[in-house]
Amino acid sequence: MANNLCAGLNRNSSNHEIKEKAFQLLKNIREVALGTINKNKPSTRIVVIASIRDDHIYFMTARGKPMYRQLNENPCVSIVGKLKEDIMVRVEGEIKFMEDKSFLLNLIKGHEGMYTGKTDVLEMFYLSSCSGEIFDLTEETPKRLYFTFGDGELHIPHYEITDECVKCGICADNCVTGAINKEKPYFIDNYLCINCGRCFENCPEKVIKYIE
């Protein structure tokens, strides 16, 4: 029987439960891709999560690095990491720089990598107002859960079947994950939807829209 769970959680799990699971997974992943904006162009690199505590995800960088300048110009970032078991965690939102870096420097003492003993050049920052998702690909049918923390608003990009639907069933026939429920009215289950857009492209009435 197929596992209907997403990283051990289900569609009715609370935001707190999903967020805590995401933090646990990120602690296991540790190295994530972090994307910034560089003069209206994307810039991505692999970074190590310094710590996760008190609803904050902490990182560090040197003041001379392009990433530091980019973060000062635009504090919006995204991170994504993946476990070997095909479970991914993605978070996007704004960062804040830390004025008091002492607690984090003490926490990572001896684990500063190339900066060992020369931490005066380091700046610490953390993700504050964020939304994110857990995407579980361990089963044939993927599952997805969304969460938020800090002052972040829940961001769920999705396809939606509007009230003009004539219930022809073509969208459901074209769905690759069985995410379209044929109840009245038809609706798309975001727990199962992978946002491939196949329903949108094949709807003869053009009554499916994408919500950013």
C-alpha cells in the first residue's frame, strides 16, 4: 500500500508541526543552495546552515563576498536542500543581519571552516519572515506541504479551477498525480499537485488559472 504521508506528516498537520519537521530536515541536510539577486539577475551558491533555533535559520558570510553586498542591496533570498531519500525543503523570504554576533560565533567556534581564528570578517544573518514547503518524492505520487514562520505569509503558488468549469473531466484525465477531485465543483488538491500545468494546458474551456 502506498504511503500517503509527506515526510511523516499528513495533509492535516499544523503549521507548527510542518515547520518543525522542515527545520529537522534542514538540520540533517546542512548544506543548501542559497539564491540572491545580483542586479536583477539570480545568483546561487552552496552554503552551510550555521544554526537553527528560535524560529530562525542562521548563516554567515564574509563582508568582502558578493553575497554580502547582494544581501545588503536586496534582503530577499531562497534556500533549497535535498535529502538522499528524495525529500526536499525550500524556504524563501527576507533576511536580517545580526548586530550581536557573539552567541553564534561561540556556537560555531572550531567549525568556522576557512575562517578559523579569523572571524572578524564574518557577518551573521538569519531568515526571518519566510514561507516554505516540504516536497516528498519518496513515493510514486509526490506530496507537498506548505508552512510559514516569523512574520512570513503563507505562499502557495497553485492552479485553481474557476466557477466557469463545465465538469468535462479532461483536466482530471490529464493530471499526472490524480490531484483533481471530481466533486462538485472540481478542485485541485495542493497536497498532491506538482504544479506541472498539464491541466491548465489541456482545459478546452480555459477556466483554470495559475495563482502566484
